[in-house]
Amino acid sequence: RPPPGGLMRMARRVDPEWLDELPAHDPRAQRSRRDLVRINALMGNVQIERKGALLEKRVRTAIDASGWSDRVSYVRLGSLSTLFFAAGDLTDFTAVKRSDTATYAKFFHAMLRRGVFLPPAQFEAWFVSTAHEENDLKRTARAVEASLREIDGGESVR
């Protein structure tokens, strides 16, 4: 969380040139260095949330376009997400255990053939990081659609 006064107030206290002139033990330098670390962490969290939301939007569109919306559930929380091969609300482990793990295995291998490495187990999460670019997320969503079509009897990509 940003401190009272917000991120911009914190950013105004961090002047890299001024910081270099202060001795490391100076309390103002220590506070400014801590603020700089917090700013970087907050900005990273904002980027990750935006990227997670973009991936979710594109994957949901891919699910709909491939005709699987009544057979899969996509679940996301921040940078974590996964696609379960079970319909309906999946709110606990009992519900998630309904997932068709054999179909997930086919999906995993179809994604792998398209250059997207997902967790090999149905009950693990996908991660989005600040290293992922928007094009990576778009490519992943395109691979989701093509992979769902493939395991539904469509064309295979090698």
C-alpha cells in the first residue's frame, strides 16, 4: 500500500542524485532508499495485475471462440490463473476435483507444441510476471484457442 499522501508524495522524496550525495547511514537516505524499493514493488504489482487482467480477457475470448465455454472454467487471482476442465463455479477443492485431468493432459501437450509451457498438473497455477510482454500474453491466448480446437477434434500443430 502506498503511504498517506500517495505514491507521488513518496516519489518526490526520492531523488537519485541527492541520494548519491548522502552517506548510507543518513536516516534521510535510508528512508528514501526504502521508498524507492516500495515504489518499484508497487509499480510491479500494478503491471502484474494489468497483465493478469489482459491474459484473462484474451483467454476467456479464446474459450468462447473455440466453443468450450460450457466445458471449462478459467479462474484468476492477480497474477495466478488456471483453466479447469470442469463447468460451473469452482469455489473449493471438492468442486475442482471434478476436473477432467485427462483432457487437461491433452491440452497441456497441445499448448506445449505451440511453444507455451504450462504446469503439467491440472491443479497447479499459471503465473504472469513483469517479464511477460503483451505479445507473450496474446500469443498464449491464441495458443489456448488453437489447443482447445485441436483437442476437440480439429487440426494438430506440430
